[in-house]
Amino acid sequence: MATALASAWLSACSLAPPHERPPLPTAASYPDETAAGPARPLDWQEFFVDPVLRELVGRALDSNRDLRIAAARIDEARALYGIQRADTLPNIAVGAGGARTRLPADVSPTHQAAITQQYQATLNLTAWELDFWGRLANLKDAALETYFASEAARRAVTLSLVAQVANTYLIERELDERIALAGRTIASREASQRITRRRYELGAASKIDATQAETLLTQARAERASLQRLREQNHNALVLLIGAPVALAATPWIVADDGFARPLAPGLPSDLLANRPDVLAAEHRLKAAAAHIGAARAAFFPRIVLTAGFGSASSQLEGLFEGGSRSWNFVPSLSLPLFDAGRTAANLDLAVARRVAAIADYERSVQAAFRDVADQLAAQRWLSEQYAFQQATLAAQAERARLADLRYRSGAAPYLEVLDAERDLFAAEQTLVATRRQMLAARVSLYAALGGATAMPAPAGAPP
């Protein structure tokens, strides 16, 4: 305890610049959003409502390899912090040894050959630096901030993984619904193609009508094959994210928006500083850069190193711990840089330049976070309006296709009119499903942009 207190007192002086969080380089509120109080971050288990998705996210957090790599990075940073912290404390070791030497007569003080021997056992204090200027303390603080940054980076990877799993799941469900729509369209066009071909065989329709009906059918089949390819590729991506095989039934997915994920309140841009893990990581890197400046400044001042030993020495092994065999040594040393060809000054310039870069990196992280939230708020707003218009468009296309079919059957219009109406109806159905998936994906992206909680809060203090 006394040693730790002495070390803390000796390292109380710090030449590092004080940390000041740079001003928020963004607007005070998001575009088209009224000011609001701080928003409570939701854990992913609270945010997602879909039970299948919640199970997939949970499995991904257990098995994803990127997340395991991020966890290993934390262990690495923790170990480096432990090494740096150990440098601020004295290293005490127990040593024992013996030596037996023969001196020939021509070099012996008595001009007679002699055999000498010596045994010793000591408790040694090895090269303990008195950290008057805080060099070691600042290096320890830099390692600690690097550890905190790695922990925040792990949270960022976790949040990104949650969003990727949710978006990949949404794409798979979208493709399931579009494949089902394509199947129903194919069934309808097969019936229409049989009727048109029969009419041609009876002379009630032209060959071009039969050819156009066949073309309409093959186009739908080609579109379904393309959608099935996309679904298999997307499923492979989902398996990679989960880190284990996934059995997900290919069934159409139609559910209300609230049945997928809860709505979110954006809060204020300043909330991002406390909630976004990438912003927190950038701030910890900024603190580490400031600590490195303190260590570089301390290198201009004298370094005092203590080496000492206390123990017992004797020319006979059996007399090693007898009275009068006590031995000790105390070797303080002081070094002051006089000429190093500018190395020390260049190290300081390097540390200052890295801190300037860290400030810019922090500000860029804040600006990117602000843009992410603003983009997703805009996406939610305009996709909702687009979805409403596309619903109206689909209703109009369905009516147009019905009327075109009636006109053709009554002989008032060529089959080309039916062909165009059916093609546009199919495209409108596919677009509506895709837009609805984009609406839900924007909500997921907003959750990630706001720094949604991941059930792993940032560490509050130094690692044990």
C-alpha cells in the first residue's frame, strides 16, 4: 500500500494537455425535426418485436466471428494496459547465486594459485523510475483510453451486427413475399395463356395474341427465377452473419409495422455523444493522444532510476545466513538528454500531430453520426409518403388490368393492351413490397444511427 501511494504521489505531476471535448460541429437539431428531450436508448430485445428476428440476433451475438475478433481486441488492450501499469510500480525480485573461481599464481595478489567462492541471496529492486514528470503515468493513461476505445469499438461492432442481421432478415422476408407474388402471377398468366392459345386454335384470336401471352408468362417465370437466386444469396449472407446454419422457412411475410420493431424518438444531436459507440471510441482515442503528448513532454526532463538490493553474502554456502553476512547495494542514476539529434523534439511533434488528427477524427465521427440520423429520419418520412402513393398506384394498376382484360375479351382492344397492363401491375406489386421493406429497414438503420443500447454498457473504470 505504501509503495502504491508513493508511486501515485511521484506521478502526480502531468504535462498532458487537459481534455476538452470539442464543440459539437453540427446543428442543434435534426432537419425537419422539432427539438426534443433526450431519447432513452432501447436494448435490441426491447426494440425488436418479431420473435424470429430476436432469436436470430441472439444467435448472432453468440456465434458471429467478427464479434469474437472485437472481443479479442479488448483482451489485447486490457493486457497492454496491465503491462503499462506495471511499469509505474517497482519490480521486486528474489535472486540467489554462487560463483567459484580459480586465480593462477601470476595474477593472484599473493602470487599463489587460489580458489575463491562466493554465495549470495538478495531481494532486488530493479530499475524503478521515479515518475516525477508523469511520463509513465501518461503512458498508462494512454493505454487505459485505448482499452476504453476498444470496448466502445466492440459495442459498435455489436450494434452494426444487430442492424445487419435485421436488414438481411428483412430482405429475405421481402424476397419471400415477392416470390409468392410472382408465383400467383405465373398461375394467373398460365391460365390466361391457355385461354389465348385455345382461342387462337379456334380462330378467335391472332397468333400474335398467343405469342404475347406466352411472352408475358415467360417474363414472370424469369423474374421468379431471379428472385429465388437473390433469396439464396441473401440467405447465405444471413448464415455468415449468424455464424451458424439457419433454417428459415420460405414463407410470405405480411405483418404490421409495429409487429416488427418499435417506433423511435430521435432526441437531440448531443445525445449521440453519449450513445454512439463510434463517437465514444473517437473521444477515448483523443484522450489517449493527449496522454501521449504528456509522455513526450516528460522526456525532456531528467529521469531518475533506482536500483537496490538487500540480502546476504558469504564465501561459504553454510554461512550464507549467519550473523555478519548481511549485504546491500543502492544505485541511483540520473539521465538528462543533451543531444539526441532532435529525436525527443520530433517525438513531441509526432504526438501533437496525432492529437490534431484525433480531434478531426472525433469531429468527423460526430458529423457522420448526425448525418446518419438525419438520413434515416428523411428516409422514414419520404418512404412513408412514397408507400402511400404506391398503394394508390397499385390499386389503379389493378383496375387498369381488369378493364384491359374486359376490353380484350369483348374485342374492343388488342392483347397488347392487356400485356402492358399486366406487366405494369406486376411491377407495381413488386415495388410496393420492396418499398415497405425499405421503410422497416430505415427504422432499423435509425436505431443503429442513434446508438441503440446493446446490453453491454461502456466500462466505468479501469480494468482489474
